[in-house]
Amino acid sequence: MSTTTPQDSTGSQLRYRRGRWIDGWDPENTAQWEGGGRKIAHRNLGFSIYAEFLGFVVWGLWAIVVVSLGKGWRGFSFTSSEQFWLISLPSLVGATLRFPYAWMVAKFGGRNWTIVSASLLLIPTTAMAFAINNHPVIDANGVVTHAGTSFTVMAIVAALAGFGGGNFASSMANITYFFPQKEKGWALGMNAAGGNIGSAVAQFVVPIVISITAVVAIGSDGTKNRINNLPIAGWIWIPLIVLAILGAIFFMNNLSSAKTDSAGYIAALKEPHLWILSFLYIGTFGSFIGLGGAFPKLIADQFPAYNTPIQISTAFVGLSFLGPLTGSLVRPIGGMLADKIGGAYITAGAFVVMILMTFASIEVLMNKAGFWAFLVCFIILFAATGVGNGSMYKTIPTVFNFKAGQKDAQFKSAGIATERKISAALGIVSAFGAYGGFFIPQAFSQALKMKNNVVVDGYTLGLWWLFAAYIVFLIVHVVVYIIPYARKGTRV
């Protein structure tokens, strides 16, 4: 069963079918867009943002939970290397899942896959709660009477959080179909920022909830024993995930035009620019998610006195959330600037700032300038990654439209065939970029090992590696996406 709704006098129509499917969607048709298309697109964007936000919450939970696991009264005694594995495994799995997730919108529909992907978030949150609750028990003599969850099992549970990382690829692939080329930078920037902010919210909320729900039991001998309340870090998100599932069911739509056919996917894989853009996205988004994962542990190791410095009533709030929060909030700004100036120029500027702030962070650590100077440098570094993320998602479709022969590619689409190739490219690029969430924590882990776990020397070495990588990213970006296009009198 279907219904047809006229949108304008030119005959442009949208057809609605059972299962909240829409036929005839064409956001480049101004009459259709202004006659109701914009409202539909923005409604889907809103619920997509919420579902993706929870995906990032789940994806980023282990970054903050690991810091709490290290506190002795919970009994877990994982090494620094094991802790970095728990932090980085969700990114490794999430990045890999982005490849199939990018296909799912075309196979099942954007609304349908949002229902499925949001439902999958119930698995890692529930598993986390049970795994952490099974903590080791140590008696008064220091003897372990219950081993608790092993590192191997804990690592498997952490890997399940990768379900949250996969959501980004399908969400971005879906939303790109809803908006015209001239508004893609803003729309994709908003969608990504709304999701990215989940990492910051997880790092902000979890310490608060843990501190205000802490229970101290008085033993028969008068000793005080804390009761493990860390499982609440998983339980608190389940009602919100259920709301995301219901929102997708009742308010989102599937677009029949949202098809990433095999030919388009293969064509995208054959395009050299896909691999260059994927490499560069490791530098922007990979830095955002990788530094976001490592930041809480970095603060806990390097500046333990500032791990939870702010007390609000009975709640303790750490400051690590400020980095991901800043990077998330400025991401739409990167998209909007890219819409006006060109994504390549904004991304180049972002890499320059990342180079400068990484060097400044190294100087702060080496000269012991203090926590607040370090925090400022890292917040600016996060801001640069956010701007670069937003601008890159303008550059990707612009490059593909330009290659398809659209000379005004910054503002106009080359057609639905190119849009399908772009959708595939967005998913692939986002997947490769997410691997940065694995590489950066592991780089810090290896640097610490090389420096015999001397915190200052280890983290400084890791930052030098990042500094060198950012210089390489900048050179490649300028050589490929600024100089050649400037010679042609255009920009991407």
C-alpha cells in the first residue's frame, strides 16, 4: 500500500509506503525540498543524532571505566598495558564493523537499520555491568578468595562496545541522502557532532553517577568496606537506548533511493582519492577518538591529583570530558566553514593547529609547566580535530562530485549515481579513520614500555610520534587537495 503526496506544481511527488518507506526522494529538487522535504530530513537527522550519540557513549565507556577499574578497592589489578588494550579494543572492533555497517542502509533502509544498530547497544552495556560486578574478593589477610572476571573475558566484553563505533558509518551513509549538496557539510557535521559528544557525556556522567551512588558498608569488626557500584556505568544507558529504538520505529524513514549498489561500492574502492581521504581521516577523526580514549588515563597517570578535582555536593567530576566535548561541539563549525570556504583549506588549518598544540603539550610536560597549561593545549588540540572532522566530510563528497564532472562540485551534486558512490566512500573513510582510536592508545602503551613506564618520558615520546604523523598528514593534504585544485581555479 502506498500514498502519493504532490509537493509542487511541477509534478515532483513523494510516495509513502508501509514500513515508513519514501519513494521519489530528491533533495536537489528545490520545490520538493521547500514543500516538505526539509522537514522530513531534519526529523530524521534529529533521531539519527540521538541514536548515534548513544553509540558513541557505549563506544567510549571503557575509556573512563578503565580508570575506575584501576582503583584497588575494586580488586582489579590489570597492568597498564592491559588497561590500554581495554581502552583500544572497542575502537578496533568498531572501526572494522563500520565496513559492513555502511552497507546496511542500502540493504535494509536507514530507519530499519537504526532500529537494529540501536538494539545491539544493549549487548555491550549489559555485558559490561555483569563483568565488572564479578570483581575479585580479597580477605583481611590480603588473600584472593574470588578471582573475579579475568582479563581475557574483560577484553571480550570491552570488544563488544565496538557495536557503538559501527553506528557512525551507517548513520552518516543514511543522512547524506536526505540533504542537498549545498547543505551536506552542515547536516553531516551536525550528525557527527551529536554522535561524537557521546564520548564526552560518558566521561562526564560516569564519574558523577559512581560517586553519588557509592555505598560504604560497615563490617562486624567496624571496618568500612566500599560496595562495588561500578556496574551502574553500564545499566544507566539501557533506558536511553530503548528510547532510541522507539524513536527510530515511530519517527524515522527509509529512502528507496538510498542504494549503495555493488558497482558503486567497487567503483569507490578503485578511486585513488578514497584511500588518500581515508588516510587523512585517520589524522582528524582518528585523533579525536584515539586521544579521547587515552585522555582519562593520561590525566590519571600524569596528573593523578587532577583525576577527579571538582566536587559538586557528593559527586566528583573529572576534567577529561572537556577534550571530547570541545571536539564534538566545534565539528559543525568545521562543516559550515567548509561549506563557505572549502573543506581542504579548513582541514589544512586544522592540521597546522594540531601540530602546534602537540608540540606545546610536549613542552608543557618536559618543562613541568603544570596541569592547567597541559589541559588548555589538549582542549585546543581536540578542537582542531573536531574542525578537521567536519571539513573532511565536506571534502569527501566534493571530491567525488568533481571527479564525476560536476565543475561546481562544492555546491551541486553530480547525480544519484555519484551520491551512491559517495555514500559508500563515507562509510569506508569513516571506518579507516576510526582505527586511530586503536593506534593512538597503543602508541602510548608502547612508548611507556620503551621508557620503562616512566610516565613523563613515555607520554612525551608518544606525543612526539603524533607530532611527526601530523606533519605527514599536512604535507599529503596540501599536495593532493590544495595545490592541484588551486591551479585549476577551484577548491574542494
